Amino acid sequence: MARGIEKQGHDVTVVNARTDGGKSLTSYGYIAVGTESPTSFAKVIPDQLGSFLRSAGHVSGKRCYAFVTKKGLRKSRVLISLMKTMESEGMYLKKSDILANAAEAEAVGSKLHINKSDV
């Protein structure tokens, strides 16, 4: 995803919710949030991601993109859980996808409509 967005000429910072707790996203204009199902039968996002977004600073009104990997049997439910969590934080969801692999993520990243004024 990051490589695709960089190909558009944007600066990208990759943040890992598991290891970068307490990181503020306030200064970012466009935020892409991705995850995978924590287990094969899970219907919700990992707890760490929800906690991270709640403590990530002022994200309300930020334009964003949500995606999940094709891992797990209930990937659509995990995507819905991710979107609900992001929207509950006031994030403005522009697009969402279920992505099969890194090549697809890069291709989608290179086509996301991210305005220079968003970043």
C-alpha cells in the first residue's frame, strides 16, 4: 500500500498499531488503515487496533481508506468491524477493500484519490 501511495508523490509513514502505541495521527491528512483477521473465525478487528485508533490523537474528519487481507473465513465481517471502528472515531471513510496480496495493495495504493490538500 505504502509503495503505491508513494508512487503518486506523497510522503508515507507506516505505523504499526502493535508496536507504535501512543503514536499520534493528528498531523496526517489521509490515513489508510489495514488489518487482518486475528483468527480464522474472527468477526472483529484485533483489540490493539481499536485501542490504537482511540488514542491516536485528533483523527475526526480525516479522510481515510480501510482494508483487510483475505486471511480468515469472515473477512467481510472484519472489514465491517474496521469501518465501524474508524467511523466511531469520526474518520471520513472514502473507500474500503479486501486485498489478496501485497501486489494488489500496491496497485490500489497507486490509484487512491488522495488530494495534495488532504496530506
